[in-house]
Amino acid sequence: MVKVIRNIVIVLALAAIVVYAPGGGTGSQVIIQAVSIAFLAVIGWFASVMYRQHRVALYSLGDGRRTGLYAAAAVAVLTLSATSRLWATGVGVLVWFVFMGAAVYAAIAILWAARSY
């Protein structure tokens, strides 16, 4: 119980520093950006490891299916990167769901067809 209280006090102290220190908001934005870049780097690293481990399976899909799978992944990445802009309007939300649904459907259909042999 003492550890929990200590951790809460640490979080509150850090929050107070961000709120009351001059430039605290800017510093917190720098830290958030650094964490975001690190997160994206880890996702890129994970994608490259998965690609290397499953390269034979990807090449066995054939050119057409592999192109469709890569296109679905590209649409999903671009749609996710534009989430904040798309979710700003009602039509944008609809477009976001259509694009993500199409990308997921295409990927599942391609993988399902490849596994049916």
C-alpha cells in the first residue's frame, strides 16, 4: 500500500512540475513527441522482423495477392495516420470506417484464399 501511495505522489509531483514550471508544457510536448517517435520506430522494427520471418509465405501468395495485401496495409497505415483529420467531421468518420473496413476485409480475404489451398 505504501508503494501505491508513493507512486501516486510521484505522478502528482510530475504533473505539478509540468503545470507550474515555466516551459513545462513545452517540455512535456517534447517528451510526448520523443515517446511517439520511439513507438513508431518499434512498430517499424516489428514489421521488418515479421516480414523477414514470413518472407517465404508472402512470396508464395503470388504477385497479385501480395500486391493486394500490401495495398491493404498501405491504405490502413494512411488511414490511421489521418485519423485526427478524418474524425473532425461526420463524413470523415464514415470515410475512416469505410477505408479501414475495406483494408481489413481485403487482407482477410487474401489470407483466407491463400490458406484454402
